[in-house]
Amino acid sequence: MISIPLFFVLLMLGFIVGLPASMCGLGGGFILVPTLILVFNLPPQSAIAISLVAMCGTTISASIGYIKQKRVDYKLALLYDVFDIPGVIVGAYLTTILPKNLLIGICGFFILFLSLFMLRNLRKRSFSTKNKESDMTGNGWGRKVSDSMNKVFEYKIRRPGLIMVSSLLSGLVTGLAGLGGGITDTTTMMLLGVPAHIAVASSEFAMALTNGAGVITHGFFQNISIEYAIPITIGTIIGAQVGVLLAKRTNQKTLKLILSAVALLFSIRLILDVLLS
């Protein structure tokens, strides 16, 4: 059993991770895994298993909040789930035949490209009425979501086929690095034209459906340290609810900026893992 002070430290860690993760459509594993290994000296397999349990807390808690806000695009979220599991399997297989550091480095540079591309779009994009109207013309998959505040989000995904590619890459990142693929899901949704609030909510819902499989697998192999997983997960659940409320009050441009910054840090962390190993 862990001490009471350590329990509250882990609880606070979960809260600190769950709050920004739920705001950006992430699980938070990219923060939790290295923290558990480097700060708490846990073995990697236990750190990954505990992180998956905590991410379940984040994504389920956030999903409930976003469902209440009516900001989840269910069809989009389910499409993003289609190739997640095959992507995880392919990623795990590639680590057995190719140098894992090389593959993680490729993932890092790919996410770095996504973050820089989004930052570039933020600088150049104009939100004039004319541009909004032009966004809804032409071919593509038209979507419409009305939230609990009667705010209507109307958008068009011009290249729906890229959803499948993004879903596969999301699973691939998870299989290669043992981290959640929410960073690629949310970022690519926004780059495809999905409003930030809908992208964040839909990504959390998609991850909530798939994280459970990882938890069950690690539970079967007895990798989950319950005394660490419980306080961290309680913290992520509370933090996710606060994050959902803050996201509701944050404008789309700010959400995109936060996600871009997180993606940038995430990519740097993966690249550094390769360079320092």
C-alpha cells in the first residue's frame, strides 16, 4: 500500500494531466508515462498500463461532459475508430522487425509537421463571413452539430478518405510508442475543417471506445499497479470535468493554439527519446 501523502500526490498528478488533456482532445499518456518512469521509478510496462487506466478516466469523464454539451460528432468519432486497432497491431509488429527508435522518431517528426502546419494555418486563416460561406460550398461530407447552448456548428470535410489515413496513423503511434493517438486524431480533424470544439469532443469519445481494450489486455498480463492507478485515475476524472467546462468557455482559435503547442511538445519529447536513448 502507498502512503497517504503519495496518494494525494498521485491524485494531483492525475488532475494536472486530465485538465489540459480533456480541453485538447487527448488522453494524457504522453505526460503520464515518462513521469511514472522517471519520477516514480516504475517499470515501463507498469507505467504504460497505469497510464491507459488513467486515460480511460480522462476520456470517459470528458466524453460524458461533452455528450451533455451535445458537441460529439458520433459518426466522425466512429470513423476515426475504424483503423485504430489495425494501426496498433501494425505498429506493434513493426517494432519487432525494425528499430523501434527509428519508428518513434518518424512519428515524432510527423506530429511535429502537423503542429507546425496548424500554427501556420492559424496565422494565415481569415475568419471572415465570406470564407465561412465558401467553406460550405463544393464537394465533401457536410456535417451539422447543434450543442446544448443551441449553437450550430456547420462544416464540410472535403477529403473524408483522409479520416481513414488519420485513424491508421493514430493507432500506429499508439502501437509504436505506447502512447494515446488523440494528438493525431484531434489535430487532423481540425486540419480537415472540423471546428475545434467538435474535434476535441469527438476525439475524446473515440478514445473512450478504444482505451478499454488496452486496459483489459494489460490487466490480463497483470501489469496494472492498482495502488497507483486508482488515485491517478480519480484525479484525471475530476480534472477532465474541469477541462470540459473550461473548453466550453474557450474560443476555437485559443483551443487550436493550445493543441498546437501540446503537439509541438509531444513531438519534441518523442524525438528526444530517440536522441537520448
